[in-house]
Amino acid sequence: MRIDRDTFREILDSLLRNRSRSLLTGFGVFWGVFMLMLLSGGGNGFRELLEKNFEGFAHNTCIVFPSETTKPYKGFQKGRYWSLNLTDVDRLKNLVPELETVTPLVSMWGRSVSNGDRLFTASVKGVRPDYSNIETPKLVYGRYINWMDIQEDKKVCVIGKKVYKTLFPEGGDPCGKKVVMDGVYYQVVGVDYNEGNMNVNGRADEALTIPMSTMSRTYNFGNQIQLLCFTAKEGIQMADLIPRIRVILARNHYVHPDDEQAMYMINTQVLFGIIDNLFKGINFLVWLIGLGTLLAGAIGVSNIMMVSVKERTTEIGIRRAIGATPNQILWQIIAESIVLTLVAGMMGIVASVLVLAGLELGMTEDGILKATFQVSFGIALLAALLLSVLGSLAGLAPSLRAMAIKPVDAMRDE
Amino acid sequence: MALIELRDINKTYNNGQPLHVLKGINLDIERGEFVSIMGASGSGKSTLLNILGILDNYDTGTYHLAGKLIKDLSESQAADYRNRMIGFIFQSFNLIGFKTAVENVELPLFYQGVPRKKRHEMAMEYLEKLGLTQWAKHFPNEMSGGQRQRVAIARALITKPEIILADEPTGALDSKTSVEVMQLLKQLNKEEGITIIVVTHESGVANETNKIIHIKDGIIGQIEENESHSAWDGTMMK
């Protein structure tokens, strides 16, 4: 059959002159698409927001916290305090070649740092340069701690965003300027803008990072360290290494190898795996719900078209009596279904895009978007394509029924 | 050759119990005739009308319409013949409710593929002929029964068909408009020479036609010439 402006007008006429029926039918599809787009966009934005929290934190890190022993071992009673030291770092490096980075951390909380009359209460972290493999700094000025700083016990520091904003409200590059902590002057060599919510011993934006050797000397830590962080090489499961590492460290400190509370280990790989799976699940649910709603909408269209065909038996009979071929009727019903589904679906896409745009507007801070909620053009296109397929499928059964209507039925119905 | 030539038409319905409705119909209708087919309900007159209108098939016999054998047509062929050769007028008007008068009249031309503008012009022309110009933009439910039937007549005429088949055209009208509609058909027959076949069970209506074909129990009984319109003492629907 010919598809021209005339045919299209005929279809539009049928749909527009039966407005409430078309509206109700279209709403099912509208809602389906709206939900699908909204959920997929919202889910995506939500994930981005959550991932922001872990930004700059290595995904395959393990952190060891020494703690009070709970099991007696080799003549030592339980309840003994112990701590890690620098030999553990070398031991792990030598004995576990699967490890990429092994780095110690010493830290203190609530130290007053000042620049002139401005004061900030910061946490202090003493690190080695390779600590940047654990918490990746986002340097906007200067550099990170380097090996030279460690060797020469330099009094230099990298300051977090909040420290910088408080101590240097005038802005600009603070590198070369000095800040005071506990009577010791430290030269600022870098500013770290990392704002992730996953940190070791204090938020990065409230921290003053100094060379570990400087910190140990200044505060008399000797070769004791508080935490041990390590990352595994690419493709190696951290969980496979942990039992070995536990034994190595335990042997060095006469701690029972099975005493999990004495040597508490956090494996971020497991954590990130859980989160990853969570979002895979959420994503799956989003599409399940969205497609389900859409499918329900399409079935609704099919159903109402079916009723509509039944209701229009007379009309179709008249059309047949005055010369419409069965094919013309078939195409008219299918086309009506496609047009209805597409128009309603497009409205759903537009509405969801608008809502998501509003959501993004509310999520923007200082002109910087926190997370993208908007669906991509490709997804919208895919949805439109899906709609036309669904529309024609939905129109199939009703149109076949319409085709079977004989012109005599028109008169018989009266 | 007559415009309509029926030879030994037989039709049996097989809904559960076989029902032999038409038992050998032989009928000739010439071009320009104004004929009525009369019979009680169940006599087979509706079935005959359906066969004449290519709305239904017959079992045996032959039916020639304007020289063409109408038998075992495909659905789309039947649709095409209906569209070009036959105009229908129904008891209940059978206008499409969501279309205006002029759109209803245009519809047969739409299925012929006539361009919109041309269709509209022709439809307006026919509506004018039937005195409905100012009703063109109205929907069927805004019109009286007589006006609706006139719209239906315009729709039947617009394709310039060979025959007009009217199935109880006055069945849903009051007596005054019934007379008007019959006068209109009469006039169309006289002035334009259009062949009209009216199916009715009302003798008053049949009396307005020039020939009355009585059908009873599936066979044609009597064919009355009625040029004088006096078959029933001349009183139509008091």
C-alpha cells in the first residue's frame, strides 16, 4: 500500500478523533519509556556519585592494622599490644613478589597547623613516595613527596584542599611558603585536591602529608609504623596472597598466625567487588523493571487496539464495503499502533530527559557537575527503535483481527 | 446483455445445520432500471443483496455484473469491484462517526487513490447536488436522519457506480423523510439514469419503484411491472 501524506492524515484522524482512547493507550507506553530512561539515567548517576567517594583510591589495596592479640602464642599471653615496623615492609617486598607496592604509614590526628594568624587542625600523615599508589593525589600545585625528601629528612609538606583554603585564603600557588606545626616549619611543595571519601587515617583534604622519615624523627617513632598498605600486581587476587602475608607478618612479631583480630586486614578488592556486583545488580533490575514496564505498555496498546478493533467493527465493515482492501485495513491498524507507540514513547523520552536534566541542575555545584544522570543519545535512539518494533508487534494481532472483518459484519452488527 | 445477470444462483449457509437460502435465482436487471426486491424476513432477500453487492459468495450459478463474471474473486479484487461498480445505501446510514459529512463522502475516493484536493472538490460537488453544502463540516451525529441518509447517498454516488444497492433505505426514517428519500432516489434514477435496486419489506417503499421483484423462500415469485406506482392502492406510509 502507498504510504503518503494522505494515508498519514487518515491515521492521524483516526487517532485524534478518538482522543481519550488514544491518550489512555499511549500513556502505558509513555510510562514504560519514562521509567526505563529515568531509571537507567538515575542508576548511572547514582553509581557515578558513589564512585566519586572512592576516587583516587587503588582498587586492589590491602591495609594491615595491628591490634591487641586475642590468642596466646609462643609463651606470650593474649592481650598483648604489638606494632608493625619498617622491617615488615622489606620482608613483604622480598618474600611476596606478587606485590606491586608495599608502603608504610604513620599518622597523627588533630595537630594545629598555622600560617601566620591562620590556623587549621589537620591530620598528619608520614608517607613514602609510593604511598601515592594507594591514595592517588590530585595535585593542582607543585609535586608529591619524593625519595629525596625521605633520604634527607626534608621538612616539606603536601597540603589538602581544606588546609590550603584555610591557610591560604588569598589563593595562588603556595609552593615555597611555610606552615608551622608543633614549632617546626614545613615548606609547602604541593596542594592535593583529592576529595574522595575513602581514605586511610584521615581525609585527604584535611591532611598534611610529610615525608615519613621526617615524621619518625620529629616525633620519635623509631622504626615503628602504624599501618602497612600494599597493592597486588595486575591480575592477581589479593585474597590469594593474604594467608601467606599473614604468616610472614605474624612470625616476625610472635603473633598467632590465626589471630585475625590481632592483625586486622582490610581488602578493598573485596569491597570494590561487592560494590561492583551491587551496581551490576541494580543495572539488571533497572533494565528488567524498565523493559517490563515498557512491555506491559506495549501489551496494553495491543489490548486496547484489540478492543478498539472490536468497537470499530462497523467502521471497518463500512470501509471494506466501500472498497478498502484487507491489506489497506491491516496497514491502517498497524500504522495506527506504530504512530501511537512512537509518539507516546517519544514523549516519554523527552519527559525523562527533562527530569534528568533538572536532576543534573540540582546536582551542579559551582558550575561543576557532580555526576551525569542524563541518558546518552544512543540509548534514546535505541529506545525509539525498540518502540517502533514494539508498536508494530503490538499492532499485529489487532490488525489481523481487523483484516478478518467482513463487510457484511458491518450491517449484521446493527 | 443485461447489466445484472443472475443464472441459477444457489447459496447454502453451513452454520451447524445447513440452510439453503437461495434456491436457484434467475434475474436480469437492465441498465437504468429502478427495482425493488421485496420479501419477508428470512426470504433470502438480504443474502441476494449481499451477493449482488459482492459482499458474499454464492455456491453455484453465475453472476455477471456489467459483463464481468463475479465469481471466486480475491478479497482485494472484490474490494476493487465494490469500490468502482457498486454504491451502497444502508438502513442505518453507516457513516463513520468521527468523520465529517464531506470526509465520509470522500472516503471511497481515498481508497481509489484520488488526491486529497480532487476528492474534496468532488465530494463538495455531490453534497451540493443533494443540498447539503452547509452541512459539509458537520459530524453525522449533528444531522437528522434524512440528512445522514442523503450524505450516505452522496457517498454511494461519488464513484459513479454501475448500480446503487439500497438496503432498507427508509428503515430508520420517519414517514415524511422516507418519502423524501424515495423521491430523491426516484429523481436520481429518472434524471441521471442510475440503476437502483432497493431491498425492502415495506410495500409502500416498493411501490415507489418501477419494478417489484417478490422473493419468497429463496426463489423469485412474481415480478410486477409498476410504472404506474399503483401496486398498493397508491398510499405510501400514511
